[in-house]
Amino acid sequence: MSDFPIDIPEVSRKAEARAVAGRFMMSSEPRVGALLRTLVASKPGGRILEVGAGIGVGAGWMLDGMDADARLTSLEVHGRYADVCRQMLAGDDRVEVVTSDATEWLEAYDGEPFDFAFVDTTITKFHRRDSLFRVLADGAIVVADDLLPQDSWAPEHPPRVELFRKEILVEPDLVPTLLDWASGVVIATYRKPRS
């Protein structure tokens, strides 16, 4: 029996085809996408954040799970990828694709806190989680993927991932679970520190 999803959202299917054609190899794989869809569905009317939009594969999965009142803010530092992502997601007014460095955007953000965050960028995931935590609501769900070895990894990346896997399990503001499944995933609940 396979756990590969059979009901891939059309937006994600089109974005993945575009990624393959353009040799963009950093999209979330379908099992992670299906997990994202399920988790955002638990946040009706929620404020959803994607840090590292790529060209829209993950956003397509999340939009498929969101209700009509939920909103997705998707950050992408590379202008060309952000433009493709906007094209892929055009017509869905629940999403805003922002071209920005994630750390700068997160540090400047002063809006309502987010209920869910999918973190798919190196800096925010491995080095600047503090900038993410400051924009999360108490009880927010945080997901990060790509935590199992991949052929495309640069030589310096495996030690960074291994350190992350150790750190995330003792992160005082998270209740985490590591899953050595799909591309390797951590799912965590954020607990706002009590002052």
C-alpha cells in the first residue's frame, strides 16, 4: 500500500510541471504537500505563512486545504521565482506572494500573528528561528521539511541539518516531533514564552 497522494491539487500539479521543465529542484514533494494541506485545514480562518515559496508547489497544497476565510502570505527572496509563483496562484485572492528576504520581512512585520508556518528556507530554518517565532500566535503549528539526505545537497549542508535535528528537539518554545518520512519533516507547536 502506498502513502503517495492521489488527489494532487491542479495548481501544485501545474507548478511541479513548470519546476521540472525549468529544472527547479527545490519544490516540496507530494507527501509533504498532502501533510501541509491536512494541517492548514485545522486552522479555519487562519493566517498561514510560507517562508520560501519557490514557484508555488507548496502554496498550491496549502490553498487546497484552506477554507474561504483563511489567508496565506508566501515569502520568496528570488524575484524570478516569486513572479512564477504569482502566475501559478493567480486568481486566488486568499494568497499574497511577497518578494523579500525572509529575515528582513519577519523582523519588520507588525501585523496579526500567524497560526501556521511552513519554513522552507535555509536561514530561517537553521539560523534565525527567533525571527519566525516573533510572528507566531500561541499554539501555532510550524512545519519544516528536507531533513533527510538528498543528492542535491551541497557538502556543507549535512552538518547543518544534523545540528538542526538536535537543536529542534530541545527548542524551549516548541513542542516538536521529527518524522523520518518523505523528505524528512519536523512538526511542532509553538508555545509563546510566558513573561
